[in-house]
Amino acid sequence: MKNKVQLVGHIGQDPDMRTVGNGKQMLRLSVATNERFRAAEGEWKEDTQWHPVVAWGKLAERLAAQVRKGSGLVIEGRLVHRGYEAKDGTRRISTEILLTDYQLLAGKAVPAESLA
């Protein structure tokens, strides 16, 4: 069995690039997917889901240089669950997609000057 996720969506805000303690680059972004369906009453409804995505190293650097808020993206990765203690002392679990590959979709292009 394999842990693999593939999503097609749009980035909800500009990527957040950080350098972590060991000097490695980490990128966080949120990808929105939309599902359109007909409700039981017959009208069309839309459901938007937000997916937290994390990328590391060179993959993170390359992606950060290519996308901005609104960019269309196909992502591949795996689901990762992390446990942490919240400020109020309760134990929480966070689920993220650890990015392994991506493909840009046509649409909002990143200006050439921002890639330099």
C-alpha cells in the first residue's frame, strides 16, 4: 500500500518560505480544491476544501520562485500527520501534504522580474 495524494487546485495566498534551524528551506502554502455538486433539493452547490502543503529544500525554492496567490497547480505528495501541544496544553494533530512533485497550470504567470 502506498500513501499518495494528487490534487488540482489554486494557491490561496503567496507561499511562506522559511529557513529552519538546520538551515534547510521550508515552504508552506495552502491549496484550494473545488467540487461542484447538485444538492438533494436540485440546486448546484460548491464545496471548497483547503489543503496545507509543505515542501523542503530545492523543491521548495523552485516552487516559491514560480507561484503566487491564485496560481494553478497540480501537486503530488503524501499525507503526514504531526502531533503537537497547543498553547492551552491540549494535544492536537495536524495533517499536511508533504510535496514530492508538482506541475504548474496555465493561468496567472509569475512576472519575469520576480524570477530573476
